[in-house]
Amino acid sequence: MRHFLIDTDTAGDDTTALLLLARTTNIALEGVTTVAGNVDVQQATENALYTLQIADRASQVPVYAGASRPLLYPLQTATDVHGADGMGNAHYPPAIQRPEQTHAVEAICRLADQWAGRLEIVAIGPLTNIALAVRLDPLLPKKIRHLWVMGGAVHAQGNVTPAAEFNFYVDPHAVHIVLDAGFPLTLLGWEICVRDGVLSDAFFEEIEGLQTPLTSFFLQTNRLVRAFDKSHGVAGATQPDALLTAVALQPTLATKSAPAFLQVAVDDNATRGMTVADLLLLDRTKNATVVRGVDAGAFQQRMRDLLEGNPLVAQER
């Protein structure tokens, strides 16, 4: 059985990613760690707890609140995209489950020790918690089976500035630490999400017809991001975090990948958060595998299965 931890700044499509993990039957979801990003860390934690409740996993998966700000820069959120609460301004009531007292960074290190060589981390927010965990335990990368990262824009424009994708922009110093730490790491960048991770208007119309608590939650939490994407010429809604999570659960969804040496720009100027990717490995040793393509049809089917309540099974590795 595969063992997972998800590190999330829970809002919008982060909730869909968490639902995918929580509803997959043949994996162990060992914990959820939250980080400031899309929303502040308190709201991200509440959103994660409520999402687990919607997934019928309340009090079954521990949730640990983590870093409240990036390592050096002030926090920049995405409430303009996801709403003040990160959930399409649904303002759901507090979940039944409450967060653990242990800090997320300590929880990451403890779970890495407990499941040494078996734990996979799905990181779908700024990498602050992961970087701090590396600082707390420099041997952490050797204990992690795989680190799956949604972030960056490889040879493409970002979604915050022309140079940078949101997660890398918010805390580039954390990205630098993680890329330099020696994790077995797969990165799925923004440009792949825009191409292969968009759920179409037709998909939303299909889901609207199901009228279940799960679909109502999905439609609400994605309501504002769908409108935001449409205002920027996207015919549907981007699901970057769900796309990365689907690939982590079923790596064969990635139709093309390439080894790379990745760096990130950290200075607070026009290139802050920019991904610098050497795919030719010129005098470099790879520090990541970069996903270059995903089976969009298979991804949409997995999303359909999730929202229809069909059994979800992860690929064995």
C-alpha cells in the first residue's frame, strides 16, 4: 500500500486534490499539512478539515497547521481568485474535526520517520513547510519515497507575473531549498495545467446534473475560479492541484516526462519566482523530473469518477 501526505494552501482546486486522495481506496492518507498561500494558514486549515468532512473522512485523517508566512517575503494570497474564504465565498461552518496541536513541519518529519522510504508527499501550495522540514531534518529527502510538486512554469509565462507561477512566486526561497535538497521530485508546471488540466464548460454542465452533496461542494468551491478563468479566456476551469494529484496517484497519466535541472529566481524583481529549467542537462545532474504532458481525457474521467462517487484506485508503484 502507498502512503501519502498532502501539503496544501487549501482553496478551490486544492479541495479537489484533497478529495481525490481522501476518496482513493487503496492508499493510506497519513496526514494533511496546511500552509499559507491561497489564503492564510488558519483558513487553509479550516478548509482542509471541512473538505475531509465532505469526503466522509472526518476525524480519520489528522490535519496539522503549518507556516503562516513565506520564509522572507510578506504573504501574498489569491483571495481575488478563490474568494475571501478560498471556497468561493461559501463561508462554510467550522468542521467537526479540529486540527492537531503538532506543527505541520514537525508532523512532516515525524511521518517521514514513521514511513521512511514509503511516504509520498503531494505539495500543492508554496513549499514553505517542506523547506522548513528540510532545515529541521537535513536527511528528510532520503526518507521520502517521492515528492510531487505543483508549481513553476517551465518555458512558459506564469499566472502571477509573466515570469512566475503563484506557488513559486509566493515563496521562491523555499523552492530554492527544496530543489537543492536532493528529493526524488516530480514537478508539474502551470503550462501543463492550462493545457491538460482544464475542466470544460460541458464537464461542469454534466456535473451540475448530478445534484449530490459532493458535486454541490465542488461547484461551489470552484465557482469563482471558473469565472476568473473565463474572464481570462479559458473555456472552463483550471485544476492544477487536482491534475498533479491525479498524476501522483496514477503516474501513467503523464504521457511525457523529462529529466531536468531546475532553479528558481529569488530576488524581488521582475523575475521573482521564475523557473529556470535545464532540460539538456548541460554539465548538470538532474534534480527533478518535469512532466511535459498529461492524458487530459483520462484526467477528466478520473474527475468524473470522483464526483459520481465511483471507486477510485491508485496505481501501485
